[in-house]
Amino acid sequence: MVIEQELSIREKSIVFIGFMGVGKTTVAKLVAKKLYRDFIDIDQEIEKEFQMPITQIFDQLGEKKFREKERKYVLHYCKQPLKVISLGGGAFMQEEIREACLKHSIVFYLDISWESWKERLHMLVDSRPVLQNKSIQDIHSLFNERKTFYEEHNSRLLTDDYNPEEVADYIIDSLKLAWELYD
Ligand code: S3P
């Protein structure tokens, strides 16, 4: 029998979720630096393993293979102490990933309004296979569907009016409060 030792709230890793292009990687990197923790980007781990960019992984190996690897890496890292982890925007669609992250880590949902997000679409489409060959209506539906899954989180921030530095500072302040209150 494997007995998993529950991590204290201070030791738990911090996991960032949210739609593509919201700024999870940028914010996670800043938070990791400010807290002197390791930064892990799940997409980068998968790219390293296959030695190819995400678009090529989707093209040559298929989305199913990508999702399997995504699950493997998230389940591994979310249980480790003291990491700051950025998840791909589709990872939280997998129930096993949601359950593991909510059990073992602290999940921050970086939210953005559709109006603000739309402005970023042109910068994202080439590197995000999930957005390719879709109409704006299809993408809007995907945006709304995903929101339902992101609703399962520990803390949420609407990022529309803040830059990454401000978002990172807000998150660190709220973490410090939680550590003081619940540790
Ligand atoms: C995906 C989001 C991407 C990447 C892949 C699939 C998705 O990550 O994992 O292209 O399904 O939403 P970002 O959220 O970092 O763009």
C-alpha cells in the first residue's frame, strides 16, 4: 500500500490554469522567481521529451498522444512540493488532472473576459493547434465551455486590467495570507 503524505499548505505546489494566451507561463515564471521556487511549464516538458514544438506534436503524433503526456507530467509534478507549474489551457478538461491538482496543490485560475481575449487571438493562432481552422464563433464556444472546468479552482483573478507583474504580486499577497491563516 502506498501512503501519500499530505503536504502542508506552504509546501504545496502552485498550479496555474486558464485559457490559452491568458499569461499563465509569464505569471508562473514571475511567481516562481519571487518565491524562490522551481518553475515548470508542462507544454515545455512535453516539447523536450519529443524534441518538437506542440504544433508538430499535434500534427505528427495526434492530440491523444499529447493529452496522455500532459496527464503524465501534471500528475507527476502537482504532487511534488514547492513548484510553480503552468498548465496548458486544455489540461483541466481531464478529470484525473483536475482531481490531482485540487488535492495536492493550490490551483490559481487566471481569468480573462472574452472582449480582452479576442484582442490577443491573432498572436496565438499560429502556435495553438486547437485554435486553427476554427471560426470566431467556434472559438467563443470553446472559451465558454472551458470556463466551466476552470470553475474548479482554489483562487481566481480576473486579469483584464492588470499587467503580469501586478498579477504575480496579487497572487503572492493572497498566498501569504492563506499561509498565515491556515498553516
Ligand atoms: C492547449 C493549450 C496550449 C497547449 C496546447 C493545447 C489547449 O497551452 O497546451 O496547444 O487545449 O487549450 P497554453 O494554454 O499555454 O496556450
